[in-house]
Amino acid sequence: MTEHPSDRDEGDVVALVGNPRPASRTRAAAERVAQAVAAHAGLGGPTTVELADLAPDLLVADRPRVDEALRLVAAARYVVVATPVYKASYTGLLKAFLDRYGPRGLGGVAAVPLVVSASPDHAAAGDDHLRPLLVELGATVPPSSLALLESELPDVGDRADAWVAAWLGERSGELVAEAAR
């Protein structure tokens, strides 16, 4: 994790990164989207939860770092849930983390599902698999997920910011309204 929960104010935006590789392009995309969400909602900068850092602790009984991350995500106003597409779905690492929540564990959270895929054939993975999981956990989720192709991920630049701003511009009203509840 990048920050400790006590370092953030309630209402922050969290980028939850489900890529098993640390410092991935998925993380970069998640952080860029989270920054755009924070800017649209008038909130401070996002916090990142990198599940690759928590992987060794995820399936053990004593897991204080995982429990801290679970609390951080559940307390956020907005969570960008990012995953690369693995076998036409989200990663097992992300699933193992989200499975730690009970029913309505993400109630009151506005979640933005974000998938990064190598093929346009997998663009629907967010809508088909990740979005229903987040709804099951009680999160408020926009009608469609955000899907990016690996080829669309610039290292740095205005292109990604413009793309994210256009996507959020279509949905910012519903995101802000849902998170204000």
C-alpha cells in the first residue's frame, strides 16, 4: 500500500490494483483514473492499494496488512477497481481480496471497474465479470465499466487524461450523486 489509512481523510479516492505484478501498467492506469475521479469530485489525491504487495499475506490467518487494506477500501467514497484481463475475467488476486468482504461489504462506496486487456475481444470483461462482483458487494457501480487496451496506455501524457476525462464526463454526475449518499 502506498499510504496508511490514518494518513487520509474520509472521502478519499482509492485505486485498488489487482495485477499480480507490482508497478504495472494496470497500476499506472488505475492511478490516472483515480486522479481524474478525485478531480471531478473535488477530493484530494488518491491512495493506492497494490495487491501484489499484499499477496503473501492474503490467504493466511494473521493478515493485519490485508485487514488494513480492506478497511481502507471499504471506507473510501470512490474506489477504482483495476485489473488486467486474465482468462477473459479479473485476476484471482483481486478475487481473493474481494472475497474477504461480507455481504454489503462495499456498501456506500462508488466503484469504478477498470479492465486492461491486450485484445479488444476482452473489453467486456469488466461489464460481464467485475461489475457484477462489485454490485454483489453492495458498491454503487456506473452502468458500464471502463475498458482500456494495453496499446492505448501511454507512459505519460495528455492522451490518457483526455480519454479518462471524456469517459468520466459522461458519468461524473451519477458518480458524484451516488457517492454523496
